[in-house]
Amino acid sequence: MKTAVILCAGGGTRFFPYHEVRNKCAIPVMNRPNVRRLAESLITSGVERLIVVVGAQELSVRSALSGLTIPVAFIRQNPPAGTALAVLSALPLIGNEPFLVAYGDIATPPETVQRLVETFLQTGALACAVVQPYLPEHDPRDWIGGYLREGKLLHLEGHSSDTNCRLGGLFAFHPSVGECLNAHPGLMTSVPVGGMPPVEAELAQSLQMLIEQGHEIPAVEPVGFLVDLDKPWHIWEANARWLDYEASRLETDRIGKEVQIDDTAEIHGRLVVEDGAVIGKRVVIGGNAFIGRETRLLNGAILQGTTAIGTRCRISDYCLVGGTTVIGNGCIVGHDAEMDGVMLDGSFLYHYCEIMGVVGQKVDIGAATVCGTLRFDDGDSTHLVRGRRERPEFGSNGTYFGDFSRTGVNVITMPGVKIGAYSCVGAGIVVYEDIPSRKLVLLKQELVYRNWGPERYGW
């Protein structure tokens, strides 16, 4: 299959606080924009050209896809009108040949794409989809789901408890599907009685129309994992899954040019170390590690478990980096700082802080900033996403620091709070609830003054 359509037009408002400076499809996953990883997976499966539908924050998508080895055409859909119309807008550029459709915010290994292509070509079906069976902790009402039996989708329905899998955002189509796309009613009518449909041209409705016309829709499961980057905690989950995937493929160390590894360093896993990196004295690496170009691990830095660190970082002075943590490019984790989760490019944990969650781009964490990670009831935090309460299955108790935000000294965040982009949290504040973007929050305290001096000692 020579052509693939990648959909990157949505505004991603459920992605707060990470949707204001980029399209969510361009969020880094193990230090590469997710949409670029997806494009490279499509190229690996044989795709020779891409058609990318863009809208909100389109420049971040264009930047993420710059320099690819195949032609890329961009179509602007602004405002976004739905995934079905986005695919329909790309059809004139495709011609009379089968094509792939991928949502730009899905993270999954290249093998998932290859499995989809093989199944589509073998079955000769009009359409084929990647689906993800629900795990016991999944709530089917959170997704557009389907009923899967013997490898075929029998029914699709939005936010219904009568489904056993959810759509994975990756499809293969015969060109004649255009007739069904043209007949789309403009909203997702396939919902439970009394349910609220998304008022947009959802591609799942087109698939349901094909099923109702008697067409068989084969479905395949993802290889390894599939994460839909829809909410802020999915950044953490996608990075963790991809990091584990890359670590599982390591068979030998890969050491670049001019790498320095001190004899006192303790290394207990496989290493991928790029050119010019330094692993200094008393550094402890407790598992597999990916260390970027010219990054320096110095003076007793401790890396627990599997970790990835970007280019030109400084990780030093007895800091502690938790297992399954990804640190972006140009970051600092300094004296006695602790980090567990994901840091995006250019963020600083200079000293004396304990952070768990996602730290956005260019975030400055003040000294002694501490993330509360355990509730008194030992439960998971409930998040409010566009007025709807949700309890994430992954990362519910992390703190989510928006891009270009900062904290003063001695800030404490309660489990599950989110701090908006371009916001500042003043010294000594305990953050109990989400802080909107572009806010400066300061503590107002009451002071008591009394007379004091040598006379108080009886002189």
C-alpha cells in the first residue's frame, strides 16, 4: 500500500495542559514527536507518500514531519469537522488505490501497521481496522467501541457498555469507501438509546454503515501496545510503553564515538550511548539505559530501572531518576532531585525536589517542590476533563506541569493536579486543584507584629 493518510487536525482540548503550544500528535514519545514515529512506521510497512490533514497548531505537525524520505502533502481542515470528512478531503489525492488511515495521536510499534496491511491484503475486504480488546480495568463507556467475534467487527457503538473492544485509530480502506464517506449523516448515530452522540463526522460511523450494508470488517489486535494520546496521563503511558518496547529489543550494548565511562560507575543493564556522552564517577545505572549525544551523568547520579535521557542533558550530584522514566533534550536533574515519569525538552529540576508525573517543555521547578503521590485512602485520584470525571488507569496520582510553567520554592502539589501552560505557582503554595493556563498564583498570608528586643530579657 503506497499511500497513507494521517489525521492531525483536532484541537485536543482533553489534552490540557499540553495542547496549547503544539498539536497533541507532535508530543514527544521517547524524545521523538509521536506523529513522526507513526510516519516512520508507515514507511517501514511500504508506504511511499503521506497525506497529512492538519488544523489546530499545524506548524508543530509540519515541523515534526520535516525531512522525511518520502513526499508529504498537507491538507488544512480548520475548524476540524470530523475524521470522516478529513479522510474524504484526502481522497482526490489518493486516486483509485487502497490506502491506510492513521490517527496521528496513536502510539504503537511498527509491527502493528504491518499486521494490519497483511490482513487487509489477505482478506480482500473493503475495510480493515486495528482494535484493542478491553482489559478488566477498562470502562467501555470511555471509548468508541465495537463488538468483535472471530476476528470480525459485528457492530460499532459510541460510549456503550455492550462492546468488547475499542477502535485503535488505524485502518486500511479500498478506494470505493468514498461512497460511504459521502453518505455520512454528520454525527455518530450509532450510540445507545438516550446516549449523547459526538456532533461531528466520526469515521466510526462510516464503518458501522459498511457493516449494516453487509460488508465484513476484519480486525487485528495491536502488536505489543497501543496508546491513544487523548488525555495528559497518556503522555506518561505512551513513553513508558515505548521505552519498554525499545529495551526489550536490546541484545548488545551500543556505544558511540568519544564516549567516556568512568571505572567507578556501576552498570547493571544494556547501554545505548550516543557520541560524546559521559558516565562519570560513582554513577549507578540500575537497568537498560538510552543516553543521548553529549549528555553527562556525573557525581553519583542514580538511574533506577529502564531509562531514556535525551541529548545535551546534565544528570548529576546524587539525583535519583526512577525506573521507566524518559527525560528530554537539554534537561537538568541536579543535586538530590528526584524524577519519576516524563520530562520534555529544556526543563530543569535544579536541586532538592521530588517530582512524579509529566513535566512540560521548558519548565523550571523551584527548590523543594514536592509532588504528593499517595492519597490518605491509598486510592487513585479523579480528574475533571472538560466537565467529566475520570479515574485514569495509568498515572492518576501524578502531577502534570504545563509547558513553560514554573514553581517557586517549597511548592507542594497534591496527587493528580494539573498546572496550566505559561503559569507560575508562587513559593509555599499547596496546590489542591487544577490551575488554569496563564495564571500567576501567589500565597497571601497574615502577619502578626509584636514588640521585641533586649528589654524582653529583663535588661
